Amino acid sequence: MRLEIITPDKKVFQGEVTEASFPGANGAFQVLKNHAPLVSALSKGIVAFTTAEGRQTLEVDGGVVEVKENNIILLAEKVIG
């Protein structure tokens, strides 16, 4: 799957991941390969994802995530830290 994490200032991450977890506005959720399409609001919390190099995490201050055809786009209000 391809993951892009974008803030109003810059592109924070772009690359291949095997899974990703998000702090959804209605509770945390995980996305795996061939996930059904979805759009979800995010609350402040930890976004975690696994790349070939290992597990990575970052904290976002809300945003929106879209999953479609093994492409994940996260539009974050800002990345903390």
C-alpha cells in the first residue's frame, strides 16, 4: 500500500507500508492491504505504520484520512514533535 502524510506546510511521509493505524474521531482503526474505501475524520493522536525499515509513529493534531485502492492519503492539520 502507498501512504502519503501531508500537512499544509509540507509532505511529511510518502512510501510503501504494510499496515497503518489511525486515531479516528470515533475510535482507532487499522488499514491493511485491500481495505474497503473509506474517508474518516481523525482526532489528535498517534498514527503508526510499518515500512520495510520497521514500525514508525508520529502524532497528529487532527485531520482527515482517505483510503482507496491501496492508496492512503492523510491530510493532517499538523504533525506534533
